[in-house]
Amino acid sequence: MSRWRLRALIVLVYVIVGIYVAWVYDYITPGLLRDVAEALLAVFLWFLVLLGIDLHIG
């Protein structure tokens, strides 16, 4: 395994563990995930927002 792949794997594991810990300690909630999903939809589908399409989830 090359050096950059090992480094990438370590970073990936670090981020996954961080997400798990944040979820367990309620820093990440379903409401936050919904808000992030709505924001990402609005960013990537901005032209639909300009056409008046509501991208709110729920």
C-alpha cells in the first residue's frame, strides 16, 4: 500500500470515528442532517429554486 493511500485511510477512519462520536453525543441530530440535506439540494439545484420549486424536506 502506498504512503498516500495509508494516509487517506487513516484520515477516513478518523472522520468516521468523529462522526460517530458527534452522533452519540448529540452534536449531529436528524434535524441537522435534514437541514444540511436541504442546503445541499438548494446549492446544487439552485436553478429549481429560482423557478419557484420548494426544496424543503418534510
